[in-house]
Amino acid sequence: RTRLWCDKSELTGPFDIIGDLHGCAGELEELLGKLGYREGTHPDGRTLVFLGDITDRGPRNVDCLNIVRQAVESGGLCVCGNHDNKLKRFLEGRKLKVGHGLAETAAELEELSEEEKTEYRTFLDSLISHYVLDGGNLVVAHAGLKEEYHGKASGRVRSFCMFGDTTGETDEFGFPVRLDWAADYRGEAHVVYGHTPIPEVQWLNRTINIDTGCVFGGKLTALRYPEMEIVQVAAAKTYYEPARRAPQTSARGTDHLKLSDVAGKQIVNTRLIPNITLPPQFTASALETMSRFAVSPEWMVYLPPTMSPCSTSEREDYLEYPTEAFEFYAGRECPRVILQEKHMGSRAVLFLRRNGEGRCLTRTGRPFFDGSLEREFVQSLVHSLEKSGFWNDHRTDFAIVDGELMPWSAKARALLQEQYASVGAAATTVLPEAIACLEECSSPGVQELLERQKSRLSNAEGFRAAYRRYCWDTDGLDGLKLAPFHLLATAGAVHSDKTHRWHLEQLSKYFGASPHFQSTRTLELDLSNPEDATEGCAWWEKLTEEGGEGMVVKPEHFLTFGKNGLLQPALKVRGREYLRIIYGPDYTAHIPDLRRRAMSRKRSLALREFALGLEALELFVSGGPLYEVHRAVFGVLALESTPVDPRL
């Protein structure tokens, strides 16, 4: 079988992979110097790999062509981007629409001889769709490549490599509508790509987008492989204005969602993660929830994301332990974290208005209480905010707050009675009788069975004690507790730029006088100090030994980017006894089997839902059309239908 040109699996690097250039030669020269290259070569024998889109929009397109061509002639690699392909066709004399920056490149080429133009055309014609490198562990392509196309050659593969997974449609700015192929990627190879400019490098499911929009005033990015280190230089200026979001007014005469906005396959673009795909089977479920059970859309401007647990612990008798959460953040250049007590209740989103109106929503947008109790609860909180000076201090007439409402039994009484209490009652009724019978039996081998039943009874009692800690009687508002942890938005501001400490201090200051307020214990750590990590583990152990559910580990800042892009906004570390509620009374006997938990899909969901929720808030606060706000909220609901292990 003939080996394909894209198969360079014998090349093992190390590589320096550089994102979309678009004529930014000055930044490229600076980046190469920062990477250690001198006159196109590296003293350590590293290999340059370019992801295409060498020209268009920037100020020095021919210079970029010369630098890349020289690098390739010296043993480097470059794949073909859509702009490279268009420039090649232009040089062949094809009739093309000279748009999206090609005019700037064409003007520079007019100064060259026909011989020079032919050389550039020949070079561009030599660029192939993608490369498979390092024994198949690394794939580079301009717009990415799904696993089944790795190492293949066809028109479809080449189109995917240049344009991504497209629908065949174009958006209001004339750009192709792209599908979020990276969200569904499950391959073993790392796929490094560009094409879609984003504010920060984005890592998702072993894919990494390093097009950080240098020509648009962002940064030029390189990925060092296999080190997986990011090296960047800032753009000297904005050379080309990006296509902007459509004006923040409704051009279709209504702010309400249409069926076409949510039915079938949908793609929602967000600032943090572009083109999030919502499969049709998930939108159908979300549509039923939103239309039949959710509150009026005017109140439904945010839904919270799911949250992943930490990686499974290797510590004996523990499924989850803080060390893995600490290693996750410290290993992603995020040493400063805050530990927050995890309250066992039900997630609640509060939309409060100064005039006394408001709603209290569940995490799926349903009303938390019936009408009269909700009105009393909302008005009580609004009154507390008035007394504490919140409305004047923040110069706002509304607040959107994320928190936990307790007790768990306030919302989940039926679940407790039917699923948990029945199991606990059955086990603690039957097992003592079984133990009594076995104790009277003198048959050989009974002792082992007796000890096993005693262990099961102890586990059942632990299970019963675990869920009972989170249940107590309430009478109307009496007994209800709210532990708020995010002041999400006020008039003119989404508070994603603040630290978690700021959020908790603001909420304590202004909600603290409410009879329903429940404070949250915290501990801030610098994980670069080993003593802090030890202190964090001890803090968690004490918290869980006292009957607490566990803790949530968060980066210091609400919105945090690491070396591989947007970081998980939080990881939960649940206590050993609490996990009996999740995995069953006897789960400790099966910990070796449970260690095989897969986290990647859960973490992918958490990031996408976080991006959608923040997008909805930003649209709402900036006065965007409500149907755009609700499409983002709808996206969170749809992704919640994704099949993942519900115990995670």
C-alpha cells in the first residue's frame, strides 16, 4: 500500500506548532525569537509546524510567506488553510471574490514579478491537508479533524481540514456555520488546529485550538509539543476589525423564541466556546421542559452548569480525596484556589427585583416553590437587601444570585421517601433478623457470612445517617436556609471578573441579616506551597468527619484560563460517608471497580454549560434580544440531557 503524504508518523519532534498568521510577520518574528529560533533554525533541533492561513488581513503578507517557505525548505511543516487555498487559486488566475483580507495580499503581490508569483503558487500548491506525527499521537490540521479522517486523503477530508465541520449554511456575516466537532472528539491523538479565532487557547477532549486572533488584536500562539506548553506574543495592534455581533436589538419584531430557534439540531455561539452543538434528541427533551414546566421566559435568564468531581483517588478506601483536585489546578498553572464548604440542598437561582418581584428557580428552570410561598420568600430577601443598602450601593434594581437552598428535603422529599428512606428502612429491618438467625446457627462457614451481614448493617446505618443529616422539617419559610455563593449580575455588570472571595463577601454583607442566610466556610490556598495542600486535605477531612457533604475547589477567580485554555470553574470533592447516598450503602466494598469512572464527558459538559450560562447573562445585562438570551439558556437545558453517569 502506498504511504500517503500526510503520514509523517516517524517524525517525533519536538515540535513548535504556530497558529494562524494572517500576515502578522512582526509578531511571528518576535514569537520565533521567544521560542529560541535563530535564522530559521533551533539549537535543540526543534521542528516548526504552521497551521496555515499564512496571509490576508495583516500588514506583511509576503514576508509571512517568505518566513514559512524558508522554514519548510529547512525541514519544517505547514498545512493548507482556507486562505492559502484561496490565494493559490487567485494566483492561478481564477475569478474570485476578493474579500476577507485577500485584497491586502493581492496588493502586495502586484509589486512582484511573474516568476516570484509562480514560486509562491507552487509553494502553496505543495501544502497538504494535515499531518499525522509522533507515531499517530499528534495530528495537525488547519481547522481540526475528527478521528475517522486521521491519515486519510479525499476531497471531504481536505474540506474538513480547511473549513471544519460545516453545515453548508452561512451566518449573517457570510461565514460558514461550523459544528462543534471537538466536543464529540474521543480519539487518542492530540489534534492541534486553528481557523476559529478565540480569546484564549481552548483545550477540549485532546483537541487544542491555538488561533488566538493575532490579526484581530489578540495574540499569536505557539504550542510546544510534547511539553504542551503555550508560548504567546501580543499583537502590536488591531490590523483588521473582526465581524461584530449583530446589533443588540431585535430585528424580527419580537423578543420571543420561535420554534425554529430551538427545534432540531442547533448551534449556539458563545464568547468562551464557539459553536456549541445541541443534538436534536437533546433539544426535544429541553423543549418539553421549557414549554411545560419552566417559569415564564422573562425570568429565565440563567441556568447553572453541571459540576464534575475530582479525578478518582488511588488512596485506599477513598473514591474521592482533595489531592486529585489540587493536582488538577496546580498542574494547569492555577496554584491559587479557594475551598468552599459544599452544602447539601438543592441548587437555586434567584432573580430578585427591588420592587419586590422575583423568582426562585431550580437548576432546570422550574419554580422552586408554589406561588404564595415563593412570593413570601422573594419579598423577604428583597427586604433584607433593602435594609442592608444593597440596591443603592450597587446602583441596581435587580440581582441574579446562584446558591444552595436547604434542607434537601424541602425540594426532594418524595425522592427521599421513595428512593432513600425505603432502602434504609428495609436494610435496617431485615439485616438484624438475618444476623440473629446466623448467630444461632452452628453450621461450618457461617462465621464469614455473619461478619458480612454485620458489615452490611453497619453500612446501611451509615447510609441512613448520611441522608438524614440533610433533612429537617420546615413550616412555610421557617427552617429554610439559603447559602448564596455567586452574585452573578446586577444592572450593567456581570461579575465574572471578580474573585470568589469578593462574591462571598458581598453576599455575606448584604444577605447576612436575613433569617434565611447560611454562611459558607472557606479556606484559601496557594498550592505552590506543599503545606497549604496538606492543610486543605486536613480541612476537608474535618469537614466530612463532622457530617458535611464535602467541598468545592475553585480557582481564585470566577473566570480563569490556564495554559490549555478555559479551566473547569469548579471540582467537587465529596466525603466518604456522603458517597453512600450516591453509590449505595456498600459502595466501599466496590471501590476498585468504581475507580474506572470516566470524567472527560462530564468535564466537557461542565465547560460548555458554563460558557452558555455566562453568555446568557452577558446578553441579558447588555440589553440583547431575549430570544438570544433564551437560546443560550435553552442550550444548558439541552446539554443536561446528555447521557453521563448521574453519580458523577
